[in-house]
Amino acid sequence: MSAMIAPPSFCRVLGCFLPLFIVARLPAADQWVDYQGGDGPGHGKQIVLISGDEEYRSEEALPQLGKILARHHGFDCRVLFAIDPKTGFVDPVNRHNIPGMSSLENADLIVVFTRWRDLPDRDMQYVDDYLKAGKPVIGIRTATHAFLPKPGSRWAYYSDQYRGAKPEWVGGFGRVVLGEHWINHHGSHKNESTRGIIAPGAASHPILR
């Protein structure tokens, strides 16, 4: 008596491709994360948090921030991510695809933590419409240089490197919206660091933990 058993090599191959098959079939809504707000000062208000940088793990920090704002302050929060359209996986290196930018239409606040993104026209239009509506923006770290559209793009003036025909937009999104664009790193970038010394008796403090 014999049974048909797939050889281990076949099982391993299937195991590799099955997650990709599942991801490819996920609906668009699974490309972002929603946190439903409860009671609190933010009840009924929508915050959209936009991640997308290659250096500071905004794709990890903003979900944590969104959850805190929802659970403890009552805001409805949606976190957007840079997504590789071929795999459906979060990929901060992909500068051209952040699904869910249409959520800005209903946002009461946006938190921007992106770095040199070059987004499609339709997505930049959502950003532009939001700003022209006079709604608030919070920028974190690399938001001073949040966008880097291609040369010749209709959105070129959003770049922190912009020096074109719109003098009011010199310095791009960072300078016009947040107050300053990216200037430089302090000291010797990637060579210098800061030593942290724990004060005696403070090792169990929540901040240090």
C-alpha cells in the first residue's frame, strides 16, 4: 500500500510561493492599517499617518503612534505605507507607491514621515488639495524633504531642492509647510554617535526600558 507524498523540496517551494499568492489576492484595504478611536478629545476626528522612508523605520513608528492616538485620545487613525506593488509587501525603498492617499480627502490632520517620495499625479493631487484646504500638518524627521518628484513634474516645486519659477516655493514642501527644508547632517554622518549613560537608580524608568 502506498501513498502520494510530495517530496520535501516541493513542499518548500510551495511554502515560498504561497505567501506571495495570498498577498497578491489581498484587497486594497489590507495595504494600510486602521485604528478605531474611542472616547477622548479626538472622538470623531480622522488622522492619516503617512510613512515611507529608508532610514528611520517610519513604517514601525507610525503604527505605534496611531494606536496610541486612537486608544488613549479617541482619534480614528489610518497608517499608510510604501508598498511594493509586485509583492504587496511594505517596502520603504519603493519611492513611488503609497496606497490609500485618497484618505487625505477625509482627514482632519496628517502626520508626514516620508523621505524623497516621487508619487503619481493623482496622489500628489490629494496632498495639494489637503494643503490648500488649510488643514494641519505634523512633519516628523525626514518630512523636511518629504517629496522628490522627477524633474519636469508638475509637482517639482514640492522638492526641497526646488529653485524654479515659483519663488514662493523655493525649498519645497519642507520650507513652505514645515518652516525649513533639509540642510545637512550634524557632524560626520555615519561616523559619529552619542553615548548614553544611565543615571544611577534610573535603569528601571519607563523611558529607559
